[in-house]
Amino acid sequence: MSLCQIIPSMTTAGLPETSAGTVHDQLDVAIKRMEIVALDCYDNIASVSLHWISDTTGVDEYSTHFGDTLSTLGNIDIKIRPLLDEDIVSTVNQEIISRASTLQGNRRLFILHYAGHAIASAPSNSLVLTSRISKNEFVGPQMSMTYIRDGLMHLAKDKEGLDILIVLDCCCAAIAGRGKLGKGRRVELVAATSAAGLSNSREDHPELTFTQRWCSAFQHYMKLGHPFNCEDLRDYVNQQADLEQFPAMYVLREGWGAPITFRALPAATTPMAAPRLQTVITALHIVEDHHSTSVAELLAFLNSAPCRVEVLATLPVASTLLLLRVPQLLQELLELPQVVLIVMPPDV
């Protein structure tokens, strides 16, 4: 028995019907999103680095070093935002959201960096920034990084083409990565430690801090001239000996699976060839008959799609079962009822 004979009974019973027009519109949206992420380049980038003025562990130098490192990207607007003891989180959050939301271009990246003290707040399960800590208790001003993170995640949901990267050089950093983001959006957190880990300041130890090691890794890959992402930075940092300041670097990603990618200019703003993508065979249940005009128009759209969409079969059931072979990223971005049948390697 062939695949086309067993698939209809296997899928249509539990697969909701969708109109051909809806499939057309959602595929069009998903293809455009995939084209954006496949380019792996940003029209514009902006960054904000936070540190407390009253923190005496040299964090102002970390903010400067972080900004100087990112400046090698070229198409980036860098800001250092010192935190005052009297600052309130809502005001700082609004400044950050305003800076991220005003970025221009089809594809933008906003980077938020913090270096300093932090502690996990057990009642709210959140990460709280502070300028001073004594015996794991707050003795200085407090500010919720989780609140700021949530604001950026909400912004990413509303702004098409905006990616968010948060780099935290503090204790308990990974706790700020807890959240959920829908398909078509991307927020990455780079943390110096796990949710319960410690990251000592340079005042406590003479070794390189997390920010310094992150910047060293970033500079290494920029000199190589190849595209790289935060997982490359993580691997470069974690393979080094004597990580006295922090146990390991973590990368947490929300949204679609493709990583935020950095490129040196001019490639940072120049469209690049799309990478080879793994493909999948997916099934869609179309409400109209397979001989209908609307299905014919959908097939014509698919045959002229700017990316590889192979129509494998239009199977007549009580309605129509459409089998497509598409890039896996496109399938993940396609917000329609579907059943993924087979995952194919890139070269098949």
C-alpha cells in the first residue's frame, strides 16, 4: 500500500479543515517571515548596557567594554544607561522599550546588557537587580529584570522583524529566561550562570569576568569574518580553563529555533544567500473539493512561491488533503492545523 493510500485515513479524522484562502494567506505570511530570518542580517541594531552607579565593583568598565565590542558591527547605536539609586523600574523599562521600538528597517536587533549584582526573588520567581548585596540579602536599591524582560517579550510579539538579545552578567541570571514566545518571534538570553548559580565580581577575584570573556569571544569571531551566534560564543567561553567567576555560560531561546546571527560589515546589512534547510512533508486538510477554483488558485500560488514548496499530492477525500514538502522552518512558522509526516535531510 502506498503512502498516498494510507495517509488520508491516517490524518483527516483528527485534522481540522481549513479553507484554501486561509492556507494561501498563512503560507504567504510564513514565507515572508522565513525569508527575513534566512537572510541572517539586520538593517539596524541598537544596544543598552545597564549598571548601577553605586556599584563599586568596576561594572561601569564592563558596560564600556561591552559597547566598544559591539561597535565593530558597524550598523549599531550604542547607549550606556547608568542606574541611579532613585530610578524606578517602570521608567527604565519605558526607556528601553522606546529605544527598541523605534528601530527602523525590516529586520532589527535590540541588545540589552546588565553587569552587576542580582538575586533570585523566591516569592515572585523573578530576577532582581541591586547595587549592593550582603549575605544574600538586598542592602541597596532594587529593580526587577524579569519585569524588563517581560516588556521586551511583549514588544517582540507586537513588532514584526524585531529580535531581542539579553546578556546578563550577574548571579542567578538564567532565571530571567523563563517565559514563552509565539512562532515568528525570537528572544535570546545569554546568562553567566544557571538560575541558582553565582557570578563573582572582579573585586572578589582577579580572573576575567563573564562580560570580558563574552567580549573576547565576540572579538575572536568577528576577526574570523564568518557568521556566528551566541551558541558559538558559549562554546568558545565554556571550553576555556579557570572559569573561576562563573560555572558556565548558558543560551536560552524563545520563539523560532533559528539563532540570532552576527556578521561583520558589510555583510551585516547585505542580503546573504539562504542556508540549506531541512525539509518536511506536511499534510493540510482543505475544506474545498480538490477540483475547486480556490484549490487551483492555491496550487498556482505554491508553484510560484519564492522558496521551495513542492506539492506532492492533492488527495480527494470528502474535501481535499494537500501534501507539501516545505523547509522545516517554514512549517514551524505556518500557523495552520497540519500533520508533519516525514522529516527529510537537506540534500534529499
